[in-house]
Amino acid sequence: MPTEARISTLETRHGALDRRITEEGQRPAPDPQALNRLKLEKLRLKEAMEKLRQTTH
């Protein structure tokens, strides 16, 4: 998969995780473990995107 396509895929997943984090946070009783897991995955995706961007420049 070309780098730009990979970055685009990661951006899509990152956005989906952001929406899931918002949804979980708005629940009457948010699950702190689920929030932490989602936030960690979002951070990993962000780091992966940054790494790919650095290798293309």
C-alpha cells in the first residue's frame, strides 16, 4: 500500500476512535478502562501517522 494511502487509512481510523471516545465519554456511566484503551489506540495511530509522514519527507 502506498504511503499516502496508508496515512489516509490511519486518519480514518483515528477519526473513528475520536468519535468512539466522545460517545463513551457522554454515556451516563463511562467505562474508564474502555476510554483509556481507546485513547491509547488513538495515540498509537497518531504516532504511526507521524512516523510515516517523516519517512516521506
